[in-house]
Amino acid sequence: MCHARHYLFALLVFCALTFCASARAQTPPYLPGNEFGVWGAVSLNTVHLFGITSDEQIYTAGFRYGRTLYDKPFTSLEYMIDIVPVQLVRQFTFVPCNTPSRLGFICPSGHETVWGGGISPIGLKMNFRRQRKLQPFIGANGGFIVSTRPVPVDIPGGTQYNYTFDAGGGLELFSDSRRSSWKFGYRFQHISNAYRHNFNPGLDNNQFYIGYSFFK
């Protein structure tokens, strides 16, 4: 009876060690807890989904911090915050005219480049195919931007403080060690004053971006 207990105890210990070893073997080194990155984006055209402003370009550079919320063999979810020190808006200048447009009785007269910066503190990113080095992802975030002059049009009623929302996806290529990655993606961005004034021109744009991150 005593030997049987010893055999049973040894069997349980063996099973426990086998299970732990198996679990470790089936868990590759996924994304570590913290992400630090830089990225740049360019938008050469506009669309009309929410906004009514047309034919403007945007050039953006930012920093990113991310924190993994959960990480599974097939998907992961990450909270992210983007700090945007540079957002350049290449926009039209306008003068009053007698011909109505989407923006009212104003006509384009030239171009100007307006500098702005902001932060997007509310963001989520989900990766798929976590076992692979090349992983598709989707994401969305929201925040605000402050500019030196009103955007997307510098006319009475325009605002220097606007809200931003963007959503999109792309591909993320990890290094062999999973300690760094490159991102190549697309996102739709909307800039709006959220009707804080009676005039809300809004700007929708298609952005293509590239980013580099390292993980700790």
C-alpha cells in the first residue's frame, strides 16, 4: 500500500512536470508587455465620408507607447497612445466669392501649410496569427490636435482645436527575437471640431504609414 502511494505520487509529479514543459513548448515568445515606437504617415488625397473639405494633404510624424492587454496564440490586444508632435496640413486659402461651394460662398485663392500637434490617448490594436513573424493587424484611436491656424480651412468659424479619429490596419513584421518590428499600414482619419461652432467643415483623409517599434 505504501509503495502504491509512492508510485501514485511519482506519477502525479511526472504528469505535472510534463504538462508544464508542454505548456512552455507551445508558448512562443509573443509580444512583450511594453511597446515603444516611432512612425510617419502621409495622405495625398481626401474622401467625403463625414467631412466636406476636399483636395488637401497631410504629413504626420509621431511616437507610440503600447501596453499588451492580453496575448493568445492567435490574437493579441494592445492599448496604445500616440503622441503627434508634427502634423502638417497643406490646405487651400479662400476669399469671398459669389459662387456657392460645399463650404459656402468662398473660393480657393491659393495654398498654405499649417503646423499642428496633438495626442491620441485612446487606442486599441489587435494582431492576428501570433505564431508568425508577419502578422496582420487592425486598430483605431482617437484624440485631438491643436494647430497654429484654423484647419482644415482658415476662415471665420474655423477652429485651431480639433478632434481626430482614425481606424485601419496593415502588416507587422517582427524580428526573429520578437524584440522589434516594422509596421506597414493604412488608416482612415477624420478631423472635426465636433460642432463646437456652427461651422464644421471636417476633413477625411486616407493615410499610408510606416513605423518601427521595439519591445521591453
